[in-house]
Amino acid sequence: MCRAILGGGVEADNNAVLTSELANLLQEMQNLRADVARDQRELLKQWRPHILLRSYLASAANLAAYIGLRRRDIRDLQSRLAALGLSSLGRSEAHVLPTLDTVIQALKLMLGAPADAHKHIRALAPEEDGSAPLKRHANALFGLAPPQRWVRIMVTLPREAASDYIFVRELLLRGMDCARINCAHDDRTAWAQMIENLRAAEHETGRQCKILMDLAGPKFRTGPVTPGPAVVHLKPKRDSQGRLAQAVSVILDGSGQPGCNAERDSLGRNTPARIAVDLAWLNHLQAGDRIGFTDLRGRARELEVKTRLCATEVLALSDAGAYLTPGLELTLRPQGKHESESAVTIACGAIAAPPLEIRLRQGDYLWLTREPIPGAPARVGEDGERAPAHICCTPAAVFGALQVNERVWIDDGRIGACIESVDETGACLRITQARPEGEKLKPEKGLNFPDSDLQFPALTEDDLADLDFAVGQADMIGYSFVRCADDMDALIAQITQRGGAHLGVIAKIETRSAIHNLPEIIIRGAGRQPFGVMIARGDLAVEIGYERLAEMQEEILWLCEAAQVPVVWATQVLEGLVKQHLPTRAEMTDAAMSERAECVMLNKGPFVLDAIAVLDDVVSRMQDHQSKKTARLRALHW
């Protein structure tokens, strides 16, 4: 009996402790709810004048509530709620106040107090959970999702999309839902041809595809590099014993374009070297003819004519390596005729000279010049002094913001540097990061100044000119280097002036300022027209540091879910597969995690068609296991 009494006393004590904890939790939750609602009202009062779409008011209210919630550290409260089997508030992004209300009602019920059951049911209603508005907003921006997956796939179009219709059609058939045209590359003629091919492919395949025209923005880039020697190098393939394995192809070109070396285009196709020749001379060529010449090294060489490709191009083969320069004599020796009877000699035409190689290693110096002079590698002068490599920066106005000891990143962070000095001619950089074998510095590569106070308009004169074209052709406008709410106002005003109020806008988050001002950027965009956010992880990683990228990526996803606006997961997705046909395990995991966004972007590359198929498979599988931060417990079959 004593034992029963003692046991009853322990149980009573435990019940008292539990009741006290429930009461404390209820009070804390009610206080939290009141604080969140107060912050929500204050933010909505600030935002209301900028929300022109009444349909977005509810989403804005949820974003304001989420900000109110996340202004507080509630980790201890979360742990205590989870210990009781209640919601820990960790998946409340899309429905902040309903989640708080649900937990409050549950605590009341556990305490035996009367609860508003109808309010509890309303808080759990599907139309209140935030996913429906997000889907509507994503559909308004990207169009309907394909049946097998919710995530859309965006692909950056290479220049070849302007001339290769079959490639564009295959992009659609493999699963591309949105085509990105990067206005930092190519020109309006090429863009128009890309769009024409895409619209024709839509008609043929029956698949819809939106077009995003991505404005270049105030991107800082390296300038041109001094051209190297104008030489075409013909190099046949040989086996391990030096025997000929495959003759080298060369195109004799009478179009008037300069010759060039063999290269691989952005679709991965090997294009032969070209030699510019006179068109009248080219018209004499027949299959089997021989073309003799003495190359740059004084070696007698010969080309065999194989076939005519078109009116201005003839394909020839060479069994031996050779170096050709402009002005080198080419002598036609027609098949079956004596050379003295019909040999015709001409001079090799102009050759496009590739830029000199500027290779930078850790500890080297690089002079970043204000004047637009062509870059060049380091050299040793007649006095024995070593002059560092140099290259110009465009636009030159950036130099007014640079200070000693600030960091500089080049080519998406491949090269790191520190500013040693700044003067009227430019800035001296000391290379702090590069691979042991060095990194090649090329023209038109991005420059980032994460420590510098750069104050430049987000819209450049080139952007405004590109908008004139884009408004009549695109479905969405990509906004590069947006930093604040005023930037959003500026873009939307320019789009509206051009009659593009119906167009979607995607704000690319790639600076510290953009992260800091993201709520206001969202309100100014989504409150007026179809809107989305792109996590531009390349420039963003350089700006904030790679070690913080994962953290910031998650915060952007959470905030956008609370705002009920779609997200584009971008930069280097399946990059190894796209560029080299060899994905890494880390890339596959990254692709799987991209399922939490509404759209995933692939860069251009030789194997992008294969990458689309792989990405389609990965995200389609992952959506059965995860929705945003919530695990979906599909039955496992082991």
C-alpha cells in the first residue's frame, strides 16, 4: 500500500511537471504569436503601397509573418515542442500564422481547456497551407509543369542554337521547359534566330517552352588580350609508335572569313581548321587534286582535296603536320595533269590570331589597367626587370571604389587576388589563389570585388537597349546584380514603358546587398507582376565566400517559400556531366537537392542534352521523397 501511495505521488508530481510545462509553452506560444502578428502588421503597412496586385496580398502577409518569426531565436522552444510530439515550427514557411495557431490549439486541448475546434480545422485546411499560391505563381511565371515532375528545367542556349534547329528541337524533346538567352553574349541577330528556332520547335513537338532573356547588368570583365602569332597548325593523330593514325582535316574557305585553328564548339563538335583562299582559285579544285606548299618551318607539305562541302568550302586532308601563315604560297596540282601545264599558285589568306596566353600562379603580380589596352603576359625587359602581366578592366569607373588590401576574384573565383596598390594607371594585384600549374587569364572573364563599395546603376545603357528587343520577344526578363528595392522599381518602370507589364521578372540574387534586401526586392517584384528569384550561385559564392554559400542558399529558399514565389536553382548544376560527360557524386547530390526549387538551370556545354535527361530522372525521383523541407515517406522496398 505504501508503494502504491508512493507511486501515486510520483505520478502526481510528473503530471504536475507536465502541466506546468504545457502551461509555460502555451504562454510562450501565445506571446510569440502576438509578437509575430505585431511585426506582420508593421511590415505590411510599409509594403502595402508597393503591392499593386491584390492577389499577392495574402502571400505578402505570410512573408511578413515569417520575418517576424525569424527575428527571434526559438530553438529552445522548438526542442520542447518536438519532445511533446507537436510541430517544432521548422516547416512553417508557407503557413506561418496557421502553424502557430495549430500548436496553440493543441496545447489548449492537452491542458483540458476549451479550444476553438473550428479555428483548429481552418488552420489545417489545404487551401491555407501555402503550396497552392506558390504553384499558381510558378505557373504564371514558367507555365504549367510537365506531368512527370513539378520542377522545371531551364537551359542556357549556346550560340549554335541560332543555326542548329535540330539541336533546339532535341532540347525540347529531352525536357527543356525554359530557354535562357544570356544577353552578355552573342547579338540580337543571333538571339532572334534562337527564338525563331525555338518557336518552330515548340510547334513541331507540341511542347511549351518559356524564354528568359537575361540582362547582362553592370558586370566587370577583363578586356581583350594581345593577339598571338597568326598561325594555323595542322596536326594529324599518331599512335604510340608515331605512325599515322588519322589524317588531319582542313577546310579551304573562299567565303572571305579569316582562317583559324581547329576547335570544339559549345555543342562539343570538333570543327576542322580553316585556311582562307581566293574563291576563284577554290572553284578550280576537284576531288583528288593536290595542293603543295612549304610550311613555316621550311618543310614540303601537301594537301589532298576530298570533297566540296558547299559553294565556298572544300574539304582537304593532310598526312603530315604543318604550320601555315598568311601569305604562304599554295600551289594547285590538278589530278592527272603535269604541273607545268596547269599549276596555279595563290597566297594563303588572313588568319584569326588567338590571344596570347597569360598564365598566373600564386605570388605573381597582375596589373589591372584603367586604359583599354590589350592584355599581355609578364615579360623581362632589356634591363633585366620583370614587368608583370597586365589586362584592362571594363568599365574603368570601378577603380574609384578600390582600396588597398581588398580582395578581387577573377573568372568565377578560379583566380584570387589582393589589391596591393591603386594609382592613376590602375591597380596592382597579387595573386593569392591559383592551381600549382597556374591559371590562364582570358578576355571577357568576370571580375568580382566583394570588399569594395561599388555604387553603380543595376541597369546599364546596354541593358536598356536589350530591353527594347526583349520586351517584344521574351516571356521573362532576368535581372542581373539587383541590389535593392529601388533597383526593382527601376526595371519594372522601364519594362512598363515598353509595354511589357505582362512579362515575368526573375531577380538574380548574387550580391550581399541583394540578400540583405531580399524581402523588399520580392515585394516590389511579386507585388506587381509574375516574379521569381534566381540563386545565382557563381557570383554569390564569390561575393559572400564559398563557405557561406550553402547557408545562404537555404535562407533564400526559406524566404521565397514564405513569400510564395518560385525559385531558380542555378550555376554549375551537373557541370561535370555538361562539360565533360563525367558527373561527380557531389554534383548528383546537388542535383537531387535542387528539387526543392521550382526550376533548375543547366549551363551550356557539349553534353547538355544528356544532362537534361539525367536531371529529369533525378528530380522526378526525388519529388517522391521530399517536398521543400518536408520528407515524404513513400514506402521503401528492400
